Amino acid sequence: MTNSVVVRATNLGQSFGETVIFKGVSLEVHRGEIFVILGGSGSGKSTLLRQLIGLLPPTEGEIEVLGWAIPRERTRVLSSIGVLFQSGALFGSMTLLENVMLPLEMHTDLPPSARAQLALVKLRLVGLGEAADLMPSEVSGGMAKRAAMARALALDPPLLFLDEPSAGLDPITSAELDQLILNLRRDLGLTFVVVTHELASILAIGDRCLMLDGKAHGVIAEGNPKELQAHSDHPVVRAFFHREVR
Amino acid sequence: MWGEAKAKDAQAHMKVAEPDPGTVRLVFSGRLDAVGVGKIWLPTVAAAERAHERKLELDLSAVEVCDTAGATLLAAAEAAYGKAAEVLGASSETWEFLKRVRGVLPPPGASPLVRGRKKPEEKGFARAAAAAVLGVAFLGEVATALINLHRRLRMLRPGDLLRLADTAGVQALPLTILVGFLLGVILAFQGSLPMRQFGAELFVADLVTVAVLRELGAVLAAVILAGRTGSAFAAEVGTMKINQELDALVTMGLDAATFLVLPRLIAVIIVMPAITLVLDVSALIGMLVAMRGFGFPFTAIINEALRFASVRDLLGGLFKGSCFGLAIAAIGCQSGLTVGKGPRAVGEAATRAVVGGIVAILVLDGIFALIFYQLGI
């Protein structure tokens, strides 16, 4: 793995019994880029993400994340990446601040006051400094997503995986979240792997994308989203980017 | 490779130097990241605080990596110092992080942590009063639903009623039989010890029969119902509320009290006498088995049991059981309908349903004892 490649997957496949989700999927994500995995519902993009973060062992193929093989060195990978789940997955019994402090408490020797201060910095980086003491149930969906992003950033991982970050958000909040992702990339030099089917988000943040299709059981397109939108002749890609009904 | 470098030397180091009497220099080295700065955080802040009257320099020339955790440490040192320190040897990347962190933290000397609001929790009397108001409102809703039931009969779906009766009643039978049988055996054994001293061991049959039919059968059946069904009602209705299913009901023009609460109350009123009866019979069988073990003939035990107990005892117990069931189901549904937000709230609602149900059983039992005493029953 060259120094600039942070995620490499080779010939990945996933089947559940007789059902093939996808096969022959290969990808490389480079340091500092925002790589989008897109596709329609049931195309296997969330399954691919679960494979990449080590939650689902692939039925075939190999994965390396930050130079470590998945699933063999899954623990090292999981302690070195940040993951934003579709629901946010904040712990309902903790305040937003406590949610962000949790990884620091588990993985560092920081004294409690330092953990609180560092967690507050993360919350302020995502614009939630004043909501630190609120419970997840007291904040909006967009705020919960940003808080979950702050938690994913707690240990300053160089690589973040985001599963449907815009799901359930209104267009304005979704655009704000896109801007936050771009700001974090600019300010902290992070690399993002984003799974989404939100066209506006894909075009706003994606440097490169990989498109999965459920019927083709694999990758049908790869490249810059705007270029794919402008030039792709593939009927599924055109239907996706131009909202055409096939 | 990022991970390999991090694993090699995860620690950061800090030394205090005094290049001249008026200057304190904190010399950092290694990795100033979340994993590395833990050990040097407190010494750094303390050294910065001690430098109060002198010039403070933060020397980062030997730092390999500095991310937001490292930048936050530097900002914390400045906060402890009371003003901005002079930063030496920082890379352009570290400067960016420091600028970013300084941008979101209050300036040195200001209050370090500005927290958001925390909603004060209601305590003591206010909480009890709020719960009482909710309880009364719930009873009002149920009463209204009952009054209007003839116009909303379609909302009472027989399938739901059968499912609820099956869950609350049929599926509770194995546990009820086990508890009842063991209750009878235990009471017979415990009762026989003092009775034996007076040669009145046979009268254990009277004691157990009356105690079970009048009191223990109904109470224990109700406790089983509170543990199984009351909590299940609270969790089911609470989850429906969290999933906005109750809102969906309202938007479809359906009334939650009629659609969700009444079927549960009716199902429990129907099954509770049956559960109580099954528990009574199981307890008497348990007592019979124990008494046979003591050597008494079968007919003697039956005759003795029937001599003292009456049908009135049995019916009184069954009636009490129905009332207990009604209270348990109502408390379970009310706990579910007033659930807060989040998965913890569902757990709290279930707990509230069980605790409230058991307290209600005992309070109602006390009231029944008083009434039955006054009526001479």
C-alpha cells in the first residue's frame, strides 16, 4: 500500500447463502479525498461499508485500511478510524458531551477535565458547543448527526466512514452537514468514505465515487461524480444522476 | 504509514526549561495527539500556571505530530497561564490546528468551559403532582373512550383482543401453574410446623385453602401479570409512541385510548379471573400433594378444605383479581403513553409499570380487606 492510499479493497464479494449482493468490487481511497460509495436501495453500499470497517467479514476478497488487513487486524483499525452511523447511534443515556468523551475515556489516559475540554472542542468544531449538556433526545436530527460526527472525531482519526450522513435531514441541514464535511477535510486534513444516495450531497462533496448496482451485483461506474453526471452513457448511471425513470 | 507510526511511539513528552530568569519554556516532543498527551496534560497545565508572572514559551520544535488534542493541550496551557503564550517551532499544520482550536475556545483568562443549558429535573412533590395529573388525565381519556365506545366499536378489533388475551393469559399459564403449585407446597410445609405442636396438622388444609382463595391466589396472579403483562404493555405502547405510531393513529382519526388501551383493559379483565382460578387450583393441588406426604388420606384433606372455605371466598378472590388486573393494565398503558424519548425511556416506562402495578395491587388489597371486613364477608 502506497503512503497515499488509506483504503484498498481487492475483488470484494458478499453473499448471503445463495443471494449474491455484489462481487469483484475493488477500490482505492487516497489520503485527503472524499470518496463516495453510491447506488440505489439494495445495491449493497451499506454492506460494502460494513465490510470496510470490519463489521462484516467479506465472503471473498481482501481489504486493507490504514495499512492493516481486515478482518485480521480489525481491532487496530477500529481504534484508528471514525464511523458515523446512519442513525447517529448516540448513547441515549449520556449527554452529547459525555458521548464525545466516551472514546477518550476508553482509549486515552487524559484526566477527566482534559477529556471534557477536548470533547467540548470537538463539539464546537461541529457547531454544538452550547448544546454540550443536552441529551440526544433533546436535539434535532441534524444536531444529533453533528454530535455523532464530533464523537467520531474524538480521537482525531485520519479516516472517517460516514453511512448515509444526510438520511432523514432536510435539504438545508443536509447542505450544512456537507459543508461541515468539507470544512473538516480542509481544516483537519481528513479522508472520508461516504455512503449515500443523496444526489445533492454526492455532487457537493464527492471527489471520486464508485457506483454499485443491485442488478449488476457490482460496480457499474467509477470516477468524479460531476463527470459521471455529464458524460456517462450507462443507463443506470444516467437514471441516477438525471433522476430519469427507466 | 499512519497507524504504524502511531503504534511505534504513542507518547508525548514535556520538559520545563528556564532559558533566563524571566522565561519559562515548555519543550514538547513526540506525538501531541489524544493518545499521547494524556500523561503530560496535568504537568503542562500546572507548569503553565506556575509561570504566571513570567513569560511563557511553548517550544514545539521536536514535536512529530500535533492534532486537535495537542492544540487543545496548548490552549489549556494558555488558559492556565492567563494569556497567550509564545509558540516556537510550530509547523504550519500545527499552527492551523492551534488557530482552529483557539477559534472555538474562549480566550485565555475567560471561563474555560461554557456549557449549554441543562433542564432541571422535576423532583419530589412536583414530580408526584405531575404524575397524578397525568394519571387523572389518563383516567378521563379512558372514561371518555368507554362512553363513546358504542360509536367506535370498529376500533375494538377481535383479532387484537384475542392476541392480547393469549399473551396475557394463555402464555402466562405455565408460570402461573408452577408458582401456584409451589405456593401450595410451601404454605403446607410452613403451616404444618406450628400446627403439629397442637396435633392440628390436618387443619393446614383449611388454612391454605382459605388463604389462597381469599388472598394469595389473586395477589400472586396479579404480581405475575404485573411482571409479564404490565411491563409488556408499557414497552409496546411506549415503543409505538417513540416510533410515531400513536401520531399515525391520530392522523388516521383513531383514538389511542379506544384503539390501544381499551382492548388491553378488556383482555386483562377477561383473563385475570381465569389466571387467578388456575393459580388457586394449582396451589390447592400443591397443598394436597404435601399433605398426602404427611400421611393424611385424600378424602380427609378434601373434606377439611371444603368444610371451612366457601364459594364466596373463591368469587371474592376472582373479583379482586379482575380489579388488580384492571389497575395493572391501566398503569402499564399509561406508562407507555407517557414515555419520554430514547431507548432508556422505554425501560423506565416498563419499570414504572411493574412498580406502579405492584404498589396498586397492595393498595387495592388493603382497600378490599377493609371493605370485606366491614361487610362481614
